Amino acid sequence: MSWISICAVYLLFWVLTLFLVLPYGVKTSRELGEAQVPGQADSAPHHVSMPRKLLWTTLISAVLFGLFLLNWNMNWVTAADLEKLVPRPPQGKS
């Protein structure tokens, strides 16, 4: 795999992980007993620590990408293995 492909795949892992990490640990103003800003949505977070979220995203995506890269090099799970799990639909006669 070329380094450009490695960077592109890692970026995909990173963005997907960011969307999975964002909702964790977020509390609304109502949950914290704080006053809401006028016009603020009820579901809006009171405070979000983005540096912490970005750190967790980087760590988790690095682990997941490392597993992906190991699988790529060691062929633990191949396309043939996946086809056994999900068989193709029968081909109809035309």
C-alpha cells in the first residue's frame, strides 16, 4: 500500500472515529443545573472539550488503523472469508 493510500485510509478512520467520540461525556446546561443562553437549543452542550475529544479520536483511530494495517499485511480476514459470511444472491435467468 502506498503512503498516500495509508494517509487516506487513516483519515477515513480518524473522521469516523471523531463522529463516534463526539457525543460521549457531553452534558446539556439543564443536566448541569446551569442557565441556558437565550435562543439555545435544549440539546446544546454546555461545554465541549475539543482538545480532549481530538486526543481520544487520534488514539482510538490509531489503534483501529493499526489493526487494519496488520490485517492488510497478514491477511487474517480476506474477501473470500467475507463472501462465506454473506453469500451472493442467486443470479436470475435473463
